[in-house]
Amino acid sequence: MASAARGAKRRPAISRKMLILLFASLSCVVVLLLLSLFRFHSPKPSISVSRVFDGPPKIAFLFLVRRNLPLDFLWDAFFQNGDVSRFSIYVHSTPGFVLDESTTRSQFFYGRQISNSIQVLWGESSMIQAERLLLEAALEDPSNQRFVLLSDSCVPLYNFSYVYNYVMVSPRSFVDSFLDVKEGRYNPKMSSKIPREKWRKGSQWITVIRKHAEVIVDDDVIFSVFKKYCKRRPPIDTSKGKLNLKLQKQHNCIPDEHYVQTLLAMHGLESELERRAITYTLWNQSTTKMENKGWHPVTFSYSNAGPQRIKEIKGINHVYYETEYRIEWCHSNSTSVPCFLFARKFSQGAAMRLLSQEVVNHFEVSALLATPA
């Protein structure tokens, strides 16, 4: 009996040891599984880790171009007029293209192409992906506090000091954004992620504060919706007959005119915007039905980029949004200002004329804003 009693006492001690070993083994397995899940399924971290920087805040000029920068000579004059500690330059070009003395006339652009560029096709999500890549690269520098997206046909309408003060003094982003109620670009299949009432339209050429740039780069949800449902319509092929009708029913939502606007609306950030662009585009509204029922931007040539035309553009002080019956009076930090700092689409001849008129070299005393602290 004593022997049996001693045995009965020993058995719980052995069980405890086994339980400890089993628990330790299970704990290791759980930890390994959690690490695996975190590695493959954790949300993408914010691109901006530190907001601390030395020196003045910078404007990041983001050039989205086809290959080279045909108007680099004008931008060279613009940047020469500026303080190099107050701006940075990033270029998204075709993959593998290098900006050096053989491909650009301005040293400001040497080596400024981003290394992870992609092939971009108009009307596809690759266009907004390229914008996101530019913003991601620029966000790596914490001193970049404003981000201006520009095309290879954009020109500055003022000198650097005026542009810097105008943009930096405002705590808001400049994003052309309005209700899109007339066109059939919204795909009802988006509704589970993007409600119809949050669908917005506007100019691709945005200027955003750092907070909003981070929202754009960190987004996976809305971008994936655009990537899935915004398909480029194929060109009409007469040999396909009635099949063309089916192909043309595909939703070509033109991602670059909707993505940023809709994303910021989804995040409830519209109150933090000046809901207008600061890049001027003249639209040709005389397009016929044979021209795909769309408007096209007018290209400025040497002949129609004279002093009077530039003066007219610089004199615009409000924008009317028909779908919202809204007049957007142009302000920067509650100060009335001209609406536009840049314009497109300018030919090389037109840019040469701006340079000869010293548009980017003379300081605009009458339009001066207070220099930000």
C-alpha cells in the first residue's frame, strides 16, 4: 500500500513535466505561426517614419514624363532662380531611361529618375501607380513637405519664389475635385468598396501636403479597386463588327482623373483641400462625336503663347464647377490669389517664348505672398 501510495505521488510529478514540455513546444509553434502570418499578411507600414528634418521645408517637383523632358531648358531657368535647399526633383520616365548630359540640357535633372519606374499606358491603372511611385520616392526625404505633380508639357507661370510662397503658406492640398454625375465612368461593381456618393473627378495634376501624400502611398484598398475595374477600352476595329459594341461597354474610368479625388473623399479629407488645381489646362470643347465624344487639351504653340494670353491665364481668380453649382474662389491660406501657377500643354516653341519674355525670372511684386516661417 505504501508502495502504491508512493507511486501515486510520483505520477503527478511526471505529468507536470510532460505538460511543461508540451506547453513549451506548442508555444514555439504558435510563435512561429504568428511570425509567418505577420510576415505575409501584416499591413504595409507608412512610408514616413520620421517627420524631423533640418533646414527649410522643400517642395518636391514630381515629373511624370514619357521619356525625356522636352521643356528642361525652361525648368532650368526656373530652378536657377530658386534656392536649392527649398526644392527637390523626381522624374518617372520609361524603365531604364537615365537623365544625364546626353539626355537633358539641365544639370538639375541629372540622375533624378526613380529606379523602379514602370511602363505606363494611358487609361490604365499604371498611370496612377507611377504617381504613387513618385510620391513614395519623395516621401523618403522628410524635408519634402509639399508634392507637385507635373507632366512633360507643363510650364511655370511665375518665378520660383512666388511658387514656393504660394504653395508653402497654405496648410491645404490643391486637388481639383468635384462630383461626377454626367459620365458613365463609375462601375457599379465598385460599390462594396467605393460608394457612388464618394466618386469624384478632377485634374490629374495635383499638389498635396505630406499627410495626403502618405495616404495615397499607403493605400492598397482603393487602388486595387481601380486596378480591377478600370480597363482600357480597345480601339474600334471595323473588322469586328458588332463585337465592338460589347468591347466598348467595358468601363474605362480614366483612373488618373478619379483616383486621388475619390481616395481622399473616402478618407473624409475633403475639408483639408482647396478643391481646385493650380495647373491650367485649356480644353477644346468643339470635339465632335467622331472624336470619341471627348474633350482634348489644347496645345499652346509659339503663336498662341504670347504675353496677352499668359496675362489672361494669370488673371483667372475663380473656377466654376457645373456639377456642384460651385464657384471656387482661389485662395492660399485665406489670401485671394491667382488660380494657376503652372499651365499645360506647351510646345517647345511656346516654352521658348515664355523664356524670352522672362516669365520665370521677374519677381511678381504685386502678387507677393508673405514668406512662410
